[in-house]
Amino acid sequence: MGGQKDAYEYEARVACAEGDITIFTECAAVMPECVAGGSDGKAGTAIYWYAALKGAGPAVWVFHSGPVCVFGEKPRDLLAEIAGLIAHEFQRTPVAAAEFGSQPGPHTLRGKETNVWAEAKTQTFNLTLLGQKVVITATPAAYTWSYGDGTIWGPTPIHGAPLHTDRIGEQTQTSHVYTETGRLAINLTTHFNGSYSVNGGPDLPIPGQGSIPSPALPLTVWRAETHLYADDCFVNPHGVGC
């Protein structure tokens, strides 16, 4: 599965020209930080973000958000450079793996439904890239289940859910039936979509996905045997099966 796609393209335009700071309260809020300068002490450029639908003929630009401050002499070039680096940065981001469990567990029965489920969280990360404040957001989008007996399912958006105790053994979208006994391990990989914003600008999609494996979940598959006995346990409490 690919990463998320954005139907819009974005353009940065210079904001808060001389005099605007006395007219627009948003400019008054962002300009002091912009004038104070970035990590190199140089003043930044206030910009507005505009958006237009991709592939819709002549672009019709509509105000999206802003103003925000971009530090550097060429804001558009900086934004393009960040766009080129962001996929690599996303792969380096320490996204936490999903937690997951099984019912029954850590023991289950051959020929019976074993339910599994995952819990993954949307996570945000703040970093500085080329002197700009960048926020990366990782959102769980799909799951690949490896049940430990050679069966693999996914990527699928279905993460499952735990069952009430009196429903354990029911078939679910994520449950699996084991045909052999033994000790094995269930593995889960969660696929995260990424997006990023620069200096409080619009959320932009990050190409590709981050695939994060969870620690393996041990599971032992047992067999159950049923025996019939003729003894009356009330008459013979010590009989076979009593």
C-alpha cells in the first residue's frame, strides 16, 4: 500500500508587508519572532499558504493558512529542500510500535478460533530541519499479521478488537484457526502514513509509509481430547473420569 495522497498543491506568498502589522493582528503575532531571527540570527520571511486543486486546469489559488515565518533568504527554495528531505526523516522518526494481544493467550486450542487485535496510536514529532520548525505526524493506516504457522494476512486496515470474556472463541475479522499444535510466535507490522507541516503551515503528505514491527507475541497451541466414561461418579466417586 502506498502513502496518503493530497489532492492539493501549495504555494507560499510573502505576507505581512510593511504596514500590514498595524492592520492584521495575525501579523503582529508572528512578526516579532520573524524579525528576531532564526538559529543563525537572521530575520525570516512571513508567508501565507495558498492551495489549489491538482489537475483541475488553470490553478485557482485560494488562501489556506498563515501567516507563518520561514527563516532563510529564499523561502520557496527552503520548502522545496525540506520536501526532498522529509521522506528520509520520516523513516528515521522513532515511531512507537503497536501493542497487540491474543484471545486465548498465551495458550490456545487447535481447531478453535484465536482472536488477535492491535492498538496503534497517532504520534507527532517536533524537529528542526534547515532551521525551520517541522512537525511530523505518523498515523496508523494498515496492519500485516503473521500468525506464526506460515499464514500472513495484510496489509489490511483492520486492526481487530478484544472480545468480552464470554465471547472468546468466536470468529472475528482478525481471528485464525491453527491446525497443528506447537509453540510459535505471532508477529505484527503496522504501516504508518506520514504528514508534515513547516512553521505551522498546512499538513503535507509524506511519500511512502513507515513500517514498524511489534515485538513477537508467544503462543502455544494445544489439542483437546474428549473421553466418554461409563462410571456413575455418585456410586463410585473414585471411578475413571470422576
